[in-house]
Amino acid sequence: MKAKAAVFMGAHAPFEVREFNITETPAGYGRSSLIASGICGTDVHFHNGKLDVEPPTIIGHEFVGRLEDCDEDEAAAYGLKIGDNVIADIAVPCGECLLCKTGDDANCVNMAVTNGGSIETAPYLYGGYVEVNYTPLTNLIKIPEDLDPVMVATFACPGPTAVHSFRLAEQAGVKLSEKKVAVVQGLGPVGCFAVMYLKAIGIESVYAITAGSNDKREALARELGADDVFNLTKMGAESVTERLLCENGGLGVDLCFEASGAVSAVPQGMDILRNRGVYLIPGQYSNSGAVRIQPQTITFKALHIIGSSQYSMIDVRLYLEFLSERRDLHEKILRLGARYTIDEINLAFEDALSGNNIKTMLVSEKQNGDY
């Protein structure tokens, strides 16, 4: 038996679709068949050369699949069984560094990954752009049976990324549910999930900032919970800032969540915050250049700025809990994913880079609901 995979051949190079033998499942691993696997902004950075990874390899880390083969006794120790739908989490913290020992394994300084195996050595298929995936059982998380796995896959990485940022805020004493006005910068997958989450937890006014000309994306943001969307291209940055500084009686907004990846977003995010405002920054995930800020703004406004990069297994489980509790959002989430087969990998990346898709996913079958 064989399985297809899309092989990353280097920055700006087309992917190659290759077939690999389906081999014996190693001890401690689970073999899962593809349901849906997202294309992440990190993968786009690999493709455009902003982040480095050595080709040829199989990238992707948002794999959702059905567990098909494993040692059943080993799996049972992790609450898993053959037939379960699972999320494959690639992060492997060391457990020994200062961060791990103080309960912050998402920021492990010796982080390893499960998708770093060579395509020259069995079982070959570790990444996300595959029809069959091999992941350690320790890194498989069961999806509740009553959740549609394609719906779960839509935000399988963006959801936990945002959840981790919100969790860091809570740990720092920020009571999110008490905030009245929140702004999300950027309407990619992380930004869209953040809009939905912030509105769902009861924040009175949730606004989004975007750029370009994509009326469909702006309409979707409103459908997910945004009370208004401000377009930098149409309005200009100064007008957007002036509008948001009207909140809270002219003080500015309570919370800003940076998900655009645009360096120019950071000084604007600081400007629109009120005194003692909170700025969460999970979106600056590559070196996109430098930007000038006014450090005295941090001082005189007494801003609370929290960076957030990775996420942990805890955040994946919290993401699944959120979905279980908010069934009213499921249909909306399902409509956000544009679906492609492994054979269509280069078209999928072309469309992802165009910005027309909210979320781009590789699936086993293009037909809706047919996995």
C-alpha cells in the first residue's frame, strides 16, 4: 500500500507530489489517515523564505485524521483507540529546561518536533501534507465524537494559538471577560478565531482591522462576531486610530490582539490602547523587518504587552472544549475552509497566498462531509 504526500522542495519552488510505502507503525506511534490538514501561515513563511527548513521534507503541522493503526494497549494509556479522530500536535518540549519545569512548556527552549523525520527513512510520513501520518501517541489528542473533524481542523492551529495567548493574559491577571472593547488586527485564521472567541466570551464591542479589498472577508468577520471592521486601505491608518480612540469615553480600547503579522500594526496597536490597556502579540511570527515605536507610549500609558508564540497540548484541549460548548458556531466555522486534495497542493498554496481564502486545507476528499 502507498500514500501520497506533498514534498516541500525549497523556498519559492513548487511542491512535488510523491508516493511513499505505508510501512509498519513504530512502537509508541499511531498511524492516522488524513481527514483534513491546514496550511498555516508558518508554512507560507517557509515557502516564501522568511523561515528556514531544509528540503526536501514534508511540512505542515495541522493534521487531523482517523487513527488506523497502533499498539492498542499503548494507545489506551493515552485515552486513545483505533477509529478515534485525532489532532496531531507536533510540539515536543524537553521537560528539563527552566520553562518546562515552571509550567510553561509551550515556550520550551529545547523544543523538538514530531514532523522533523527524514523522508528517506521509514515510516517517512511525519508532516501534515500527507494522506497517512505517523505521530507519537503522546502527541495525539482525541477529538470528541460529537465534533465534526473537518470543522475542528479549520482552526486546529489558529485556535490553540489564540487560546494560548488568552491563557497567558489570564495568568498575568488580565480578566478578559471584564473587558468592554477589544480590537483584533488582521483577519487571517488566527484573527478570525480571535474575533469569534472574544465575542463568545461576552466582550461587548469587538472590532477588527484589516487592509486591502476583500469585502467577503469583512462580511465573514462580522458574521463571526465583529461589531465593525475598519479597513486601513479605504480609511487610512490615522482615521482608524482616531475612531478607536473614541472608545471608553475617549481613552481608547481595553484590549488589542495582533494577528496580522504586519510590523506596522504594532505601533498602531499601542496607540489605540487606553491607559493600562493590554496588547497581545502572537502574530509577528517571522522577520518582516523593523518598525519604529515610541517607547514612552508604553511608559505613560502603563501598557501591558504580552508576546505569545507556541501553544501546548493544554491549549489544544481548551480549544476542543470551546468548540464543544459553542455549537452555534460550528456551521459558520465549516464554511471558512477552502478544500484541496494532496494533488492540488500548488494550487492550494497559490490560493492561500492570494489572501482570498480564510483557511486553506488539504482533505482526503473534496466532497463536503465525505471523509
